[in-house]
Amino acid sequence: MTLFVGCSGSSRYQTGDSDTSGAVYNGFATYYADSYQGKQTSSGDYYDRNLFTAAHPFLPFNTIVLVTNLKNNRSVKVKINDRFPGTKNRIIDLSYRAALELDMIRDGIVEVTVKVIKE
């Protein structure tokens, strides 16, 4: 099984106001490798593969987003609690639990829409 970690900004990001409520971003999602279990995230939380959390390049910590897998239309809400190094077109790295809910474990990377629900 191949697990991916890492994303970055791309031209697909919408820019403008610092208030991103309702903003929608398109790109690719990956999920954390098991080796990150228990390690501290950028926000100070500890990564727990069983929680619905994610890393994003610029959304504020504790922002809630709705991530939709465009391959199967499955969606999940996650809390942003980490950052990641840049990789072209990847806009979010999900916890294992969130990736499982999106049915993306086998694929490892999927095209998604990320909608800001609550900042």
C-alpha cells in the first residue's frame, strides 16, 4: 500500500479576502502515512489516525472543511490542524480515518473539492 504525505498551493486556489468561509478549492488529496501516528502537528495537536483531521497549506487551524471525493461523491468533514510541504496540485492531506470514509485508501490520491464550512 502506498501512502502519500505532502501538498502545496497551486493556481487552483482562490485568493482574495482573508475570510474564506464558503470558499471552494479543487485539487488532489492524499493521506498521512502510519509513521505519523502520535507525532505532533503544526498546531500542537498530536496526529491520531482515527480522528477526522487534515493538513492544509494556508487555512487557519481549527477550520472545518467538507472534502468530497470527486470519483465517488463521498464527503467527510475534517478539522484543519496541520500544514505540509509543497507538492504540485495537492491541496489537502487527510487523516487515515477521513481517507477511509472517502474510500480513497486503495487509490492513495484522489481529486477532491474542499469547501470551507466554518472558520
